[in-house]
Amino acid sequence: MTSKLMAQLKNEKLQLDVWSDLPDMHVYTGYYLNGEQGKYGRIYRKYAGIALECQYYPNGINYKDRYLLPILKKGKKMSHYIRYELKGV
């Protein structure tokens, strides 16, 4: 499987491109943050962060397309490609 652009985040200064050969991406936002204290005493407010996680489909075990199955059998090897590319705009 070839890698494809999974996500692109951009503001006036930076752009983040996420490339992967995995079929799915989960996105978690800081929507539910409400003043939680983090590392070094930093306070995290609503929308303070985002996580972009390339992976198999959450229900992938039930898909009929054998290529998408997240199963690694004994003696077999598996590798995937994920690239996070950060650049100035």
C-alpha cells in the first residue's frame, strides 16, 4: 500500500502534514480540556491540543477485505509508514 496524505493542519506560520500507509486515522482534540494542569504546571484549556493517530479501522477485525485486517500471525513481519512533516508557511 502506498502512503497518502491523511491530514493537513495549517495556520499563518506552520503547516503539519501527516502521511501514512495505514487505512484510518483517529483524531482527538482538546475539546474536553477545562483548565487541567499538565507537565511543569502548564494549564490546558479547551481546544489546547490535538492528537492524530494513524492506525487500522477500530472494527477492522470484522472487515471482509483481508488486506485491512490488523492481525499479525506467528513468524510473519509487518511494518507501516507514518510521517509527520512540520514546515514553515
